[in-house]
Amino acid sequence: MDAVLFFKALLLGIVEGLTEFLPISSTGHLIVVGALLDFNDDKGKLFEIVIQLGAILAVCWEYRLRLGTVAATLTRSAAARRFVINLAVAFLPAAVLGLLFGKHIKTHLFHPVPVALAFIAGGLAILWVERRQHQVRIQEVDELSARDALKLGLAQALALIPGTSRSGATIIGGLFFGLSRRAATEFSFFLAIPTLTAAALYDLVKHRHLLSADDLALFATGFAAAFASALLAVRGLLRFVASHDFTPFAWYRIAFGVLVLLTAWMGWVDWSGAA
């Protein structure tokens, strides 16, 4: 693997890990950065699937004790069963809608300009939710009902639109529905495990013909970078929400979206061929 390819793999892995669990859209960043690096062909899309698995593994590692306890006590603990049922209920909306409309969305919306518009819209949504009076009725993830989980799953489904942010939709939806910041953030992490794993495995099977042993070093570099940076992002976000709201992420999203639209309008970057 040459130095340029190594740099691209490392950078995209870091971008994936840092953005996957923050409310700023990893997909949107990867589309834009991949376009700038000219790494958005079929091989690049397969690479994005692999590094996403690295980010998922970071959450599993961070919550390994909690997940291990749930698995070990599932047959005898009502709380463990409720946790798993809630994840399953929240997972379904995005899974069903993704199967029905995923191809259409990827064809028409996986481009930098639509992503930039979604960035701005999502930022405005965060500002609106943060300026509402936030009445907390659910302090911990274990207090969620199946109805709460379904509402969070419907919020997550909005992230099928690239640039919206899966974690952002779930977290901000959680705040809107009365979850504490920590509960909304942690449930977003937990929900990422079945959602992103299913999406990644589905795409890996679909694009298995592109897998090659020659790309092992490339994929390993991106996977490791995504794992390490995602672990930092997960821990950092939990510390952040303990004493801050999500307004800084809103302004970042708006600024990022405006910058992409400005480069397109001024002709500084030709986004027409980016997909």
C-alpha cells in the first residue's frame, strides 16, 4: 500500500470514528471527504462499510460489561429482556424503511450538495429542540418503555437521509420525547450496534465480489483508525453531555453545510461528479 493510499485510509477511518456517534453525520462527512480525496468509487464505498464495523466495535468494547451482563442474564432477568426488546423495536423502522427506499435514497441523495442541505436542516432542528423547555421524564435507558423505543426508532429512521445523522436524530428525538441527555446519548450508542451491524453486513454481502486479499492492509488501517477515534468520541461525548447541550454541534453542522454549498456555488470545488 503506497503512502497516499495509506493516508486516505487513515484519514477516512478517523473521520468515520469521530463522526459516527456525534450528532454531525458520519455518512455526510464520508461523502464529502471521500469526494475531496477522490475515494468514492465502488472500492471506496466498500471501505466505508469496513471502517463502520470498526466504529461499532468501539461501542461494544466501551459497553462490554453492560452487554455481557445482558447476554448472561437474558433468560432470567426482566430488565435484560426489556433492554433487548426495546432495541429490537427501535431497530425495526430504519430496517424496514431502509429495505424499501434505500436504493432510491442512495441514487438521488448520496451527493455532497443534498448532504449539505441536510446538515443545515439538522442544525436548525437541534437549535429548535434545545431552545424548548426540556422536561425530563426518563433519566436512564432502563426506564424506557417499548412505546418510547418505537418513537426513538422512528426518529432514527430520519437518518436514512444522508447528512441527517443517525446519532443526531436519535439523541435529539430523545430530548424531544423527554429523555435525559445521558439516556438519549447512551440509547443512541446501544441502538447503533444492531442498526449499523445489520446495514454493514447487508452491504458486505451485496458487494462481496469486490473483496480482495490485496486490500487487507488498506481495510485494516481504516478499521483500526475508526475503532480508536470512535472510542475517543464515545467517551468524550458522555463527558460533554454531563454539563453541556448540543448547540455547538448545531452551529458546526450549519457552518459545514454552508461551506459545502458555498464551494459549489462559487465553483471552488466541482461536486457534480461526486457520489
